[in-house]
Amino acid sequence: MSMTINDLISTIHALHLHLVLTHPQPGQPAGYYDHTTHTIYLAHTPQSTALRCTLAHELAHAYRCDHGHQTPSVEHLCDQTAARMLIDENDYATAEHLYAGNPWAIADELGVTTRLLIAYQTWLTQNPPHTPLSDTSY
């Protein structure tokens, strides 16, 4: 099941985190998690897809108790975690089939950024679905 913006905000409240909306600043990140104050800072943007994806990414940092600048590998892990929060596996499979693997169309259909879509696809290649063993008679 994919999380809506309201689901993400409810999760933030349930975890006793704070959410502060800021004005976007050139050259500044769209979001930031401060573990010291348990606060997610989020640049308010009219683009709901970017807002939702950034919020899920920063929530992933909160789950990890990250603070400050992180390595590219940690950022990628947070992208994968965010993607798994926002992309339903059945919806993904349908969109992938419908749009013949076109990442921009799939991302648009799923309401995520192409960055998170690619992170989800990477996660899928690293964690292939388990297929049940066939019922064989011996």
C-alpha cells in the first residue's frame, strides 16, 4: 500500500517528530532531518509529488536516526526506503506493463519522482520477489 501525504504526516506525529515547512531557497536541499530536535524541515513547494517524495525521504532519515550530511550510499538507502513507502508493488507492476518500462511515465502514474522510481527498481533487483515452490509430488 502506498502512503499518502496524510499518512506520512500521521506517521510523523505518531513518532513524536516535528514538521516545519520552510520557503524554498536556491541551493538548499528540499528537506532536512535534524535528529537533535527530532524535526523534519521541508521546503514547501506547490509540486505535490516532490513534496510527498521529499517528506518520505526525510522520514527515512528519521527512522535511521541520521543527523547531518550523509554519504551517497545512505542517501540511496533513504531513497529506497522512501520509494517502498510510496510505491505499491501491484501498482508498480501494472504501470511497468502499461508504459512498457518508460521510467518517466511510470513515475508519473505512481505519483513519485523518477529518482525514487529508480531507487525502487534498484531495490527490486536486489530483492527479487520470492516465488512459491511448486507443489511437486515425489
